[in-house]
Amino acid sequence: MFILIGTMLLPFATFAKKPKSNVNTYKDCYIYAQSGRNTDKKGSALSLTTGETFSLQNANDKADTKEIDVMLFFGKVNGGKTKVFHLFAPNDPSVTIDWTNDGGTSPFCKFEGKGDDKDAPYALKNWKVRNATKLVKVTNVNFENATSESIDSLQISDSYIASDIKIGDFIAFKLAETAAEPGKKGLIKVTAIEDDEEKPNLAGSGQYQRLIVEVKIQK
């Protein structure tokens, strides 16, 4: 009798459903540095709620700027002496931004357009919404097995830029109150840095390169 019951229960034990994940995962997301800012098939703006990349022009024309949570810049920021990759929020409420195309506040001024620039109407300063996404590099995180609870426990300071980004880095984020999904937290993992295959003569030039990232965000 006990053997029969055990046999009947075995299939249920074997095929028990795994609990549903409480995070969304987006793999192979890409984001270009500033020289891809308005290229239709590229783009320097990323939505962390969908994993979709936008050029600045497409962010205005085909989406809503409140969907853009993070951007990519290669260069010097805050007096740094070395050009490196920076993931940054479209807005930083802790600074007064000088939008002057040359000599203004980096990285924001690098996404401004000169008066005769055909892309000037899509400059970052002209967006209706610029999200102040909180971003901070973190270590000792279990990215692969991250849950909504483990992500929620991360301490995310009032920082709106993560600098010196390299392959293997983890960046914790918290979406702005103006974002498409306000207040949600998540993690970014940098999996690769790639050249623009359309510009072989500029291989290794950071402002033309792209980051490949994986994103995990609370549902």
C-alpha cells in the first residue's frame, strides 16, 4: 500500500513547478557611448524597464523620455585625468548643469547640440523628462540568483553616475519617481565592450564603442 502511494506521488514530486521569478531579466542589451547618440540602429540611451536601446532622437520621436533611465559616456568627468566609461542618469539633481557644448558639465554637455547641428532639437537638455536614476557600483552580489528581495536589500546612495565601468562590473540602480516604473530597483552586469563593426578604423576608440549588459529588475 505504502509503495503504491509513493509511486503515485512520485510524478508530482518530479514535475513540481518552480516558483515564478519575481524579477525581469533582459540579456544582451547594448548601449553606445556618445558617438552613437542619434544613430537609428544604435543609441546611447537605455530603458531599464524593457532593456531597449534608443537614440536621443528616437527617445523623443518614438518613445517617451520618461522611459530612459541610463546613458553611456566615454571621457573625463568630475576632473578625472583618464577617459573611462560612465553610466549616468539623464538628470543629476545634485549639480547645476552647464549645457555649453564645449567646456560645460560632462557628461551632459556632450549630448548637447550646436545651433547648426541637425540633432540639436534632440539634445538631452530639451527632454520633457530627465530621470534622476540612482546608480552605484557594487560588489559581492549574487547576480545570477538575484531576487526582488535581495535586490531590495541593496543600499543605493544618492549617486547618479557610475564611473570607470569595466567588463564584469555590477551596478545597482533605483528608478526615479518620474520614471516609467517609479522606484523599482535592479542590477546591471557588464558582460562585454565591443567595437562598432561599421567603423573598423575606429576600433578601440571608446566614444564609438558599446557596452553589452544584462539587466535584472524587480517586477
